[in-house]
Amino acid sequence: MLKAKMTYAEELYGIKINSLPLIVESEEIIILDRRDGKIKRLPGKRELNEDEIQKLENKILKNIEGGKVDMYLTMNMMCVRTPGE
């Protein structure tokens, strides 16, 4: 479902999206890396292990179901300048 949203946003905005924020907090950013489909921690794009994913699972699901992930995707697009702007 998330990859489909990324594809739709790419078509809508005309740019390549390689990652989607799942959790954005002051000291923690967790993303879905589109290229390999893995959940990673920034900075460094370190892949999360199963235990880390399980600890963050409820927060990730809450962000998806509550619309935060969609908001993050939209906010990223507002920073994009297209030719002629």
C-alpha cells in the first residue's frame, strides 16, 4: 500500500521518491526505503532488525492509520521546485 502511494505521488509530482518517512521525531527518523523495501533509521540508513521493528510497530501503524505518513509525503512534495517556478 505504501509503495503504491509513493508511485502515485511520483506520477503526480513528476519526481522520483526513494524513501517515505514513517516516524519523524526530534531524535528519530524511520523510513521505508523503496529501493529494497526495508525499514531503516536515519541518519545512515541503517536497516532495523526484527526486534526494533516490533518495538516501533504500533507507532508506525498509528502514523499510517492516522494519516501522518500521507502528510509526510505531501510535505516532501511542497519542498520540490519544478522548472519555471
